[in-house]
Amino acid sequence: MFKKPLSNLKTSSALRSSDRRKLKQRVMSAFNLSPEDGDLLVPDGIESVKFKSHLEELGVAYLSSQGDPLWFTIGKGSDELIPTIYTLWKKDDLLPFLSTPAAVIPILTGGTDLMTPEVVHHPPSLAEGTLVSIRQYSQGDDKAYLSVPLAVGRMALPSDQLTSGGKEQKKAVLMTHVWKDYLWDMGSKPDVPNDKAVEIGGQIAESSQDELGSGIQAAAISPPPSEIDEQEPQALPSDVGVLYTPEEISELLQKSLLQAITGPLASAPASTYPIPVTQFYTNYILPSRPAFPTFVLRPSSSPSEDDESHIDPQSISIKTSTHKSLTLFLKASEKLGLVTVKHPQKHSQQTDSLVMSVNAKHSLVQSHVSFLTVGDREAKAAETAAREEKDRLAADDLSQELEIREWWEPHLVTVDLFKGLGGNPSGAYTPTEIRSLVFEYVTARDLINKEDQSYINLDELFNACLAPKPGGKRDDLVNKIIAKMQAWYEIRAPGKDPVPEKGQLKPIQVVPKIREGSKASTMITGFEPFLVDAEEMAEDLRKSCAAATGISPIAGKPAGSGMEVLVQGKHAPAVVQYLMADSIRSDKTGTAPEAFLMPPKRLFLLPIGQSAYTQMQVQIFIQFALEQLDFLARLALAAALMIPRVLCSLLIIFLAVFTSALPQAATDGVEYVELEPEATDASHSGSGGPRRCKRLAVRKEWRDLSATHKRDYIRAVKCLQQRRALNTTLPNKFTRFDEFSLSHSNAAERVHGVGQFLPWHRHFGYLHHQALRDCNYAGPFPYWDWTRDTNGNTPIQQSPLFDPVTGFGGDGVAGTYTPPTDDDGTPFPIIPEFMKGCVQTGPFANLVLHVGPGRRFTDHCLVRGFHEELRPSLSQPHISNIMSQTTYDNFWNSLDGLPFKPDSRLHDAGHGFTGGDMISFYTSPNDPIFFLHHAGLDRIWWQWQNADLNNRLYQIGGIVNYQPPFGEVTLDYQLPYPGLATPWVTLRDAMDPRLEPYCYTY
């Protein structure tokens, strides 16, 4: 409910005395409280504030005079009062409670509901919808502990059903409010009070039963092992239902001992022994109890063999067994030869018995069948909690982001131009959309220069808008059109509505400045649009730079033009680092976040389209001068000592211009390889063909990307999935992402099982990369190296590529998707056994696709169905065989080959392993993994080409059609990309990734 910030928060107002009395009476009546408790929970000075949740639900919160939220209502017109964590810490028996292991609490604070297997204890006969609190259950120091309430929610099902579902997972409690959520954050956030030591179902160790609230239905928790000999066994509640006999409990304890010997003790070093018996019982036997006991041993009291009653594993304890004490249990185990125990001698200082060894070769140990243990479930819960915490932190990052959007509208002479191009003269366009509209027009009217395809022959429509010229370069043409359009931008901050602003968004300026007396300083201006507070920045820089700072209106500009922050000394890099640092968001880890390292640069290009940035991650909006070359700055300082100020100013201006003309290093974290002039042989590309690149961007394997680049890549993919398709003839729901699947579908039968397969997908990947650039992805293009997942014994599905936090999510969940059964009239039908189910983890868990499977148009989730048996075809030996081929025809056939081939090859194996949408012959780009898989294939091809560049660079071969007439592919074959609004390229153009527009290597 409160996992995201509240919106529309009104100013709080104190309740009148009469209203406070009415509220107190409501609380006392609803929770059967005394007047004293009413005064405690509805104190004098209580205030009310209206809010709206992220789910657009209206509510009212009641705050103490210190600002702590005490009560709230949710829903328009609702008068049901719900206590907050602050109130429950004052009176923890206000609500009936359920307990859950400590490892589950972080999962709940991440916004997840409580599941039935996570419930340790619960009250009997709670109806569905009952308000309950959640407490943390833990064990330590030979005692059981309960925390104060840490969450509030409603029962999702009657409590009597919580222990009757076997291994089936259902929601037990629907969370409403949890510790550390945004409602909690409104208050003073005190430390959590200490846990209380208790014995559920029996005697209270340090608290009265009245303190702990309602009775608990569960087995009694075993007391400290040291006390077992002296205590009488406590009877289980009479309403538990199916119970184990003491003999069956003893048998389960023995199975727990066998499980411990085959499990944690099997890998324990010799130095582990001797182990005190109390520690042996607590650390090894108790965690090795079966998580689902009835699956290990059916109780004799079970009414039938089909009965699926679930008995709490906490009921398996020494005091409910026939042994009654730990000493007797260990003596019985020693008599069987399972353990060796050393008992204390009379008058010895040793007071506790010691387990000296266990017998791993015993016949009972050898024949033992392992089961899921309590410890396994707790470890799994801890792992899930850690993952949920990472998700929560990632969500917190996203909630602090600025969303920046830029667009251009036709203006003056460009209005008629857009009418002629077939566009909307009153529409809003990104540069990509403008480029696509122009190139569609150019292609349709055959305006591409025949001798040099990088030039366009301008017709009357273009000449009417631009200065009459016979022709111009493609990109220059688009840039000139954009320059004549009206620019707009808007910045959306969390909880605020964006306001469109006319003009281009100007960068923050960080400029070294020389003041009177030859003193150097650093001036920062233009930061207000990015919600950077001048006073806060000045104070932070004063501390981080250990220098004096000042704030004043920008000199020489009208009032209201903004403020400038001045830092004494040369601190441009430190200022840029401050503006870009994630730690500004209050990094609580104590470790420095990953920095965006970039050399000082006078002007950074503005991003195009829409993207998201944290408030301080505005690095590509920063410009500053002179720090590029330290000696130039020193020269300016020296000049200030010797020449008049006017000449010095002129010198500084000259140096700034000179600095801007210097070659700049990459600022996007991409590695580059500089090429010598003769490194690329363009002789094969034909007259007027692609030009060679001056440097090559290095593509990287996914797990070699930085955490920032992984995050930004995923964001860019999601950006494509949210943008409207460029093809306006498609229904409004179709996205830019869908267009790539649609183009692949329309070209599929022309580019698979044929010689043009690799070149076509090389350019297809390039087009996708450009689309990601338009969504502001500035990092390296990633690929998948399958051998890093197949060289060991780890299942491929555990690859970092399929990580739910840092990757693309995992396997589909069985039963969540039903494949279509209709015939789509294609020769490549879908394979149902590969369509396991919807992906429900990771960034694409809620993705809705509109194309496929096959040639259909259906709205469906992202489907996967992992098939580990295809692992050998993704391994190094298989790839080495492909690389050993000496002709392109053989190479391509080993990698992909003809359709309907009986064996699985590298291309097919990547699709088949992932399954689901990836197995669709037509719409496999529905899965974002498609582009990493095909970048991996492109890498293999480039490595094969590079092994004998003179003979293989432009070597092509194979059929041109997968069915008669087969034909032979040539370098002049035109590669089709229907619907992507791009001029077709020849196969020859796609053979060398070192030529424009590709400019990359691996």
C-alpha cells in the first residue's frame, strides 16, 4: 500500500477537542480499549492529513504532535481505523498476530504479501479479511523470541486453512502497511524495540501471555536444550487436528539426525568436533527437521492416505518425543552407532556432554532419503529476501529519478514540408521520427544519389524549406530541418506534473574562472531546471572541496535569469563528480557508488527523445572549459599577471574555443579501438560506398558491462516497449519494440536458412542499437557468450543473463500461458512443449506483447521455456567445429544451415534453450535476449572473418531462397527491413563492421 511515496499530501491540521474525543471513542469501541489506552493511542495534539496512495486511493492519516502516523483510513468514505506500526509498538496486543522467520521480514518490507509457507504460528479461527499484525520469530541463546509487530495486513484466507495446504503456496496475509515503508518514513523512525523471549503454546519465559495477545495455534517450541531434562512436556493445543504420536516424533528426530549427517555435517572439517550437545541439537538437528513432515512420515492419526494435512515442523521436539530429554535421545543414537558422545566425568569442570564424531558410513545414513528441511527453507527465504531488497533499492532509485523529454514541432517553413512528407504538421516529433519520415519520402521518390549513397538529391519540397542546393548529406539534411523547427522540452520530477517549456534544454555550465588578483575559481550556472538547490549544492561543495563558496544572481543578466554558485579554486572535476554522484541520494552503504568517469569537455551533446536520470546524474548536460589541458589554464593564470584584463579575457575565450576543437575522449564508458588509415580496405565496398571508421566501439559480453550500463540497457529496452510505433498505420497499442518483431516476421522467410542470414541480422542488430541510442543508452552493445554458461556444471538458467535483478528475468512459469492452437497458415508452427509459461521475474515480468507467436497478432506475456538438453550445442567444442570451416558456405551451414535440419546448431540452440517467444520462427525478437544471442552469432562470424581477412571479409555463399528456385546469393542482394523505415542496404554494405555506419568490433 505504501511502498511508493504518497502524493497530494495536504497540510496537516490539529483536531479540535471534540473531534479528538470522537476519534478516541471510535478507537476504544473498535478495539475494546480502556479510557487509559484510548488516551495513550489518541494523544492530545493529534493531527489529520489527507493523502493519495500510488494506487490512487484516497486516505486520511492521523499524526501525533511529533509527526508520527498513528492511525489511517484508506478508501473514499471509509471509517475503518487501521493502526500503524508506531501505534502497535505502544500496544502490541491491539491486533491478533502471526509470526514468520526473520528472513521473511525483508521480503515483506519490499512490498510482498505473506505466503502460507512463511507462517510459523497463527491464532485459530481468524476469518478472511481480519486485520492482523506480523511479528518476527527467531531463536537464539537457547530461547525463542518474538519481535514487536513489524507489519499490518488482512487475512487472505481463514487461519484454519493455513496448515492444510501441504506444499501449495497461497497468500496468507495481504500487506497493508509495513515497517520502513513510506508511511513509516513520515514519522520519527525510532529503533526497533528488543524482542521478547517466549514459549509459544506453553509457558512464557519473560512475558505474560496477556502481553502477547491472542493464543497461538502451533506446536510448542522446544525450550533451551539445557532445560529439557528438567521440564515436563507441554501438551499441544487440542484443536490442532492431526498430530504425531511421541513414537513418530522420535522417528522424525532420528531422520533429522540422519539428514544432518548427510547434509551439513558431511562437509564439516575435523576441527568442527567436539561439539557441545546443546549446540549440536540447536545448530544441526533442529534445522534438519523436515519442512513438510507429513511428506516424510504420514501420522498414524491421519484419517486417510489421501489426507494432506500439514503439521508444523516446530512440533518435532525432544519434549514431545518418547525420549523426553536430549540426553536420552543422544544415548539412543549412540547405541545405534550413529554418534559418539563423551559424557562429563564426576567432579570434572566439564558440565556438558560432547559429540565427538558421527558415523557417515552407517547403514541408516547410507539408505537415508533426503528431504526439504527447515534450514533449507530459511536459507531460501534469506536468498529471496536479499533479492527483494535489491529490487526495493532499485525501485527507490527509480522513484528519485527525473524524466526528461525533448521534442520538436513543425514551425514556419517546416509546416508545409511536413505536409509534403505525409506527416502531421501540428504533431510532436523526436529526431528519430523526423529521420524516418524524411527517409521514407527519400526512398519512395528515389532521391538517393546513385554515385554516393550518403548524399540526397533535393527536390522542390526540400528546396522550399532549405536554401536551394543540388544535394546534401542525409544527416545534414535532417539536422537542417530540425534547426528550423520549434524545440520543446519538459522535466518530470517525482510527485510533480511536468510543465512544457519552449526552446532547447540548456546544459549546466561548470566553467573555471579567473578573478581579480589572478585567483582561480569555478562557476556553476544553469542547474535550476534539474532541481538542484543552490544553497544545498554550495554547502555540499564547501565541505567536499574544502573551499569557500558563494551564491549570487548571474552577473550581467536580467533579474530572474538564475543563480550562480562560485567555488574558490580549480574544482571543475569535483563539481562534475558531485553532480553525477549516486551518493548524493544519501548512500547508506558507506561505499562509493560507481562513478561516471569522463575527462573535462567543453560541450556535451544533449540527449534525444525521452530518458530517465537521477537528480544528480545529469552528466551529459554538463559543459565546462579549459580544464582539458592543464598547461592552458596555467597560461591563462600567467597572462592575468602580465596583461590587461581585456586582453586576458580575449585569451581565455580563444583558449575555450581551441579546447572545444580538440579531440575528446569517450564519455559514455565505451571502449574504442583507434584505426590506422590503412587498417580498413574499402576497395570491396564499391565507389561511393560506406566510408571507413576512424575508431571502433568495443562490444562487450553482458556480464562484463558495468552495473550502470546493465541498468541503462534494460531501461532503454523498456523505453522502446513504451514508445508508440513509428508506423502510424498500426493500432495505437503497437510499440517501437513491436515493430522490430513485426519487421523480422515479414522478412523471416527471406533471411533464414539462406546465405544472407548473417549479414541481414548484423544490420538488424545495428538498427536495434540505434533505437536504443534514441532511448539514451550510451553504453557498449552487449552480446551473449554461451561458453561462459556451458563450460562448468551450473545450469544455464542460473546465468547472470537470466538474473531477475541484473539480467532479463528467468524461466516461464508453467500453467501461466496457453499456446494458441489455430493454424496461422505458415510452414513453421509453434512448438507447444517449448511454450512453458509467462516470465514472472525480472524487468519484463509484466510485459505485454502484441505480435506473435507466429504470424498472429495476439496480446500476450513474454513466454519462455528453458530446455537444458540443448546445452551441448552452445558449448566450446561445438563452436570450435564451426570456426574450423574454411568457406563461408560451410561456416554458415555449421552455424545455422537449412531449415528443417535434423540436428540443433548454434543458432537454433540459443533460441531453443530460451524457448517461448524465442522459438517462434517469425517473432523471436519479442524476447530481448534475441539481440544478445544474435550479437553473439555476429561475434563468431567476425572472428571467423578476421582469421583470414583477405579471403573471408567479403566471402559469401549459399542459397538465396530456402525453397525452389534456390538461386545463389551475391554481394548485390538487397537486405529487406520492412516497416523499419530505413533505406535498404546491399549485402556488400553489411560485410565489414569496421565501415560506417557500424564502426564496432569485439
